Amino acid sequence: MDELRSLYEIPASGDTSSKYEKIQANLAKLSVLLDSTPDLLSSEELQTYLATILHPPQELLPEEQYFREDDDESKDEPTSDQTAWHPFHRVSEKALTLLHSSLSHTPSPSAVNPTIAMAVVTYTNPTDPWTTPTSQQLSTTLQSSNQDLTSPQTLLAILKTTIKPLFKSSLTPAGRAPRRESTNKGAALQTPTWPKELPQAMTLLSHITTHLSTDSLESAWPLLIPPLLSIHDSTNPEHKTAASNLLLALLPKLPDGLLARTGLAPVLRDALVPDLLLLPPLTPTRYSIPLLQATYAVLRTLTRISTSDTRHRAEQLDVIFRSGIIRGFTFAGENARVAEELMRQISALVIDMGVYAVRHLGDLVQVFGTVLGDPFVGLARGLLTATLDTVEVVLGVCWVRICGYVPGVLKAVASCYATVYGEGEGKGGTEVVDRLKKIVSILRAVMAAEKREAEILELEKNIAQADGRLAGLFDSG
């Protein structure tokens, strides 16, 4: 027994590599001992030791990356040095193998030790630096053969014993909303401790959010929302993106009426809306675009599930449109990648708004004119494609009121045509030209439905007379 306990010792000194080489040697001896004495596999002390060494070591974790104003798009994404992790990778794979053998020899307890479950769940995300394909597969095998590891009771225990103590909350015990400082104030100015103390926090929360059923979320709600809001309040845009993505997965699973009962919908909205303006140059493009994608998606989902009243829903979407789209183009519209993302978000918002989107037609046509009238739009093919997609969406949804804006749309389309096709052999190719002609056809059809076909034909004639290169745009053949 003394020999066994000596193998459970974790070196307290020495560099990380030698430390885990020593642990690996101990695990090899332990494996031989357990093969000859299988009764020891059911030892609780063994399982606790394995769970302890499976915790990602702080000394190998990368330094926190915060956004820099001097973002250089030509630089590669920052990458962590995986070589330093290799000794730990070997230890974690061996420890998970032994843990699987131990749990296989242990009678099913009435309640799974949350520390053991947490150690297994830690290796479910392949993007984590401590996870290898082998350790992820071992984690999956452990979960499939020990389903109690991911039971609602076990996941709730992880939230209560590990997650909750790490994140201070201003919410009431029932998960209701008191007065709360807005995002980017107060807690946002403090350096969070969880990335070092519990680096697998996002992996645990992601796994819990994915596996908890709607029935279990009522009791888990006050345990989930505080850490998600705390993570989101970080000044690190990657943390904000991760928290928003978790909210996006969580919200559709909530029990009916939970948001209304807890009053958290406006709290979540107030926390998320400022993220719509985390734009270049203050927030590097590589961080801004994933954050915009996550934030618009979660705000649209929050709007959809927080109210069933169509008009009220449209009013909330109006706020997103004005706060995000209009101000976004004002502050970062010259960034082609950001403008492309904003265009794609316009399409989604217009579809969600339905006919209520007509109140934004003036702003939309102005944005289309700015983008399509840019003499360099042909060089930003992604932005050009997204803009043409969005024009078609807006025409399809808002056709009942589009007639008054036809001159502006036609001018924007003509400017784009002159840019991508009007010089020599053309810069844009036939696909863009065909799409521009399609938009003209849609405008004609809308005007014809309103008995105003003569007006658009007169507009086309005037445009073609002003610039003969544009005559081909109005060729119906």
C-alpha cells in the first residue's frame, strides 16, 4: 500500500516537462501494479489522483490575448506552442485510460463524484490545447460507457461545486435580475481569474449547456446565467464571443415563460447590444467578425423567444438595426470584411422583421448606394455578393413599399454595373452582371404590379442617355 501511495505523489518542484515525465513513469508503474492487483482499480483514492493530474496545468496555459489597436491582417493567427504540451498529453491519455479501467471495475454509485465527471468532460473540446484526438476519443468512450458522468444530477453538481464559486453574481438566488451595471463597466475592468484557475470553464459550460434538457434548465438557470454574464463582461473579445455562442445554444432550450418570469431578457439585451460596436480599428477584424456573428445571432434569438407579439418583436429588431447596422457602417463601413458581415446581418434582420422592415428602406437604400457606388467594389467580391444578396432579400420582403425608392436602387445598380462591366472587357464577369440585370427585372415587376411601369422605363431611358455604357443593363434580352 505504501508503494501505491508513493505512485500517487505529484512532484512539487522542477520544470513542467520533467514533472510530467515523472508522473508518466509513475503511471506506467501504477498500470503494472493494477494489472497484477485488479481489486485496486475500484479505489476512490486512485480515481481522485487521476482526476487531479488531468487538470490542465496553469504553467502551460497561454497568456491572455487582449485586442490590440494595431491589428495587422497580414499576420497569421497567434498559435500556441503545442510542443510544450506533449508531456502532459501523454500523461492525460494514460490517466484517462486508467480512469476508464477504474470506473469499469467500480459498482455504479448513487451519485457520481463531480470531480471525476469534470475531469472527463475537460477533454471534450478538440480546440483546447490540452486535448488531443486520443484524449477526446477516450473522453467520449468514458461518457458512453458511464452515462451517469453526464446525467443532469452530475452536471448540476459540477455547476454548484465548481462553476458557481468561481463566478461572483449580482443576480438573485432565483436567477432574477436586480440592478446591474452595463457591460464594459465595473467587473469588466477587473482581470478575470477563471482562465487560470479553471481554464476548462468554457468547455464545461459548453458541455453542460448542450447536454441539459429543457426540463433540467429550470433548476440550472440561476447556476448558468451568472458565469455566462461574467465571462461576457470580460474585455477579451474572444471571451465575449464564446459566452454569446453559449447563450445562443441555451436560449432555444429554455422552458416557456422562463425569461418573462426572471426578467432577464432586458438584462441580456443590455449586455449584448454594446458588442455590436466592437469594430475595427479598436477591435481587430479577426476578433470583431466572430463577435458580430455571435452577437447578432443571439440578439435575434432572444428577440424571437422573449415575445410573441409581432410589433414588439419588430421594435426590438429596430434597436438592433439602428444600434448595430447603421452605426456599424458609419464607424467601420470602409472595412470590406466588416461591411460584408453587416450586409449578411441585414438580410437576416429584414427576414425577421418582415413587412416592418419597410421603415428602414431609406437607410438601406443609402447603404446600398454607398457600397455599390464605390469604384473599388469589384475588388471586394465577398462584399459585392453579400450586397446583391441583401438587395434581393429587401426587394422580396419590402416590395409593397419599394416603389418610392426605385430611383435610388436603380442608381446604385447602375453605378455598380459601370464599375464591374462598363470598361473594356469588364472587371466583374458575367455572374455579377446577370445579377444586376435580375435586380432591374425585379424592380420592373414591382413597378408593373403598382401600375407604374412607365416611370421605371423613363428612369432607365434617362440613365442610358446619360451614360451609353449602361444601356446593356436594361437589355431585357
